Amino acid sequence: MGERAGGKEEIKQLEDCSISKFNVDGELITIGNEIEVVKIGHAMYLKRMDNIQTMLIGGKSSGRGSWEAKAQVLQGKQKRSGN
């Protein structure tokens, strides 16, 4: 529920590698028990129950232990029966 800036990818804040809310591909995702944050090297990944892997790119420290990151949806496998 907000206005979109034209053509820009939404950038949200990550605090101490813990994410609460951010926008991925136009979908607002709230981090909870269903989503796990995995840090591999300098890259951070999200693992969701629907097996869509999301990578946080462009993560950088913005001071005070918080991070700025762009969220990008990577190609993931959706396990669906019957298809």
C-alpha cells in the first residue's frame, strides 16, 4: 500500500541482517517464521516456504548496524502437485 516510484527497484532497510519488510518484484514480503535469511559470503539470501529463492543484492552498511539492500527474485522451483 504505497506509491511506486517509476521504474525504480524498492530499497528497504535491513537491520543487523534481520529483515522485517521489503518489496520484491512488486510483492511486499514480511519476514516471519516462514522466511529464513541465509548469508553466504557477502550475499544474503532468503528461503521461503514456497521454495522461491530470493537474493538480496547490493547490500551495504549504512551505519549504526543497519543495511540497505535491493531485493531480487531469483529463479526458484515451486513444488506443485498435478502440474
